[in-house]
Amino acid sequence: MAVNNPSVFLLMVNGQIEEASFPDYDDLYCKYCFVYGHDWAPTSGLEEGISQITSKGKGAVQSLVWNFPLDITFKSTNPFGWPQIVVCVYGMDTFGNDVVRGYGAVHIPFTPGKHKRTIPMFVPESTSRLQKFTSWLMGRRPEFTDPKVVAQGEGREVTRVRSQGFVTLSFNIVTKDMKKLGYDTTSTEVQQPPGLGTEPPYTL
């Protein structure tokens, strides 16, 4: 009976934080964490992680490549609070202090299949020139005490920020039992793999 009438659906996320573009900086690493609603719970995988430090190549392409893996499965009874991934990029400044180079967040794709997302990154700004000079002198740049605030709207309108860099992620999304609970996340743009007929791809 439970098999025919599931009470929860599953969202399986597999992918990687591929690369970043920060023209003014080098030797960076990133941290990630997932933010989700009260009805959601991770059943396997890692909710957060930290990558290796990477440097730009010597060729024409000046990307910072991490290829850092993501792998997590969520269960939920309600799509409200759909998971987001928050990415924070860090590096050393001139004085050897570890400072944030960018924050960004994006929702996990709703549609099963392969996806690629590019997140525009930003950093908080000091509210005055004096604060900006003091923070530079002391090596204490403005940053969030909890990076998860990036994925929330509350209080963001009073935060002064500056755009800085981009991070590219790739996702492989699989959902299970969403259709049985009345949610259709399939897209007409998704290509059907050969031999699967009319069944949506990557949906269990």
C-alpha cells in the first residue's frame, strides 16, 4: 500500500562545482552548503563541503577549475522551500589574510536531467570610505557571519554589495514519486533518451 501511495518524494542531486571566473584574483577555494525548507530532509550525501585551492592556467583560458563533486538526496512532502546551494569563494589578500571573494546561490534545478548553472557572485561592501579603508588596513573585509543568509530574502535589501566573478555548476537531477503526489516537473525542452518511449527522463 505504501508503495502505491507514497507519502514523500525524493530529489537526487549529483554534479560538481566546475569552475570560476575571477579576473582579478588567483589561488582560490570554495565552500558550499545547501539551504532548504522545513519539510525537507537530507537522506544521504553531504550537506556542505570545502574544495581544494586552485590556480589559473598559463594558457589563454583564465578559469579557476575545481571540478568539486556534489552528491546529496533529499526527501520531502512539499515542494515549498525547494533546496538552494550556496557557494562561497575565498582567497588570500595582499597581507596573507583569508578573505571572501564572492557569495552566490542558486536553486537546484526543478526538472530531471542534466543542467548547467552560472552563478553571479558578489561581496558585501563597507557603508563608508572610512570603514572601507579601515577594513583594508586591518585585513578584515565585510562578510556574512552565516553564509546561508545569501539564500534568504530577509534583510538583503539593506545590504550593500558589489558584483564580483562567476561560478559555474553542473547538475544531474533525478526525482522519484513526484508525479504520484501530483507534481509534474518534466519539461518539453528535455530531450527523450532513445528507447524510453514517452516516459520522462531521469524520473523514477
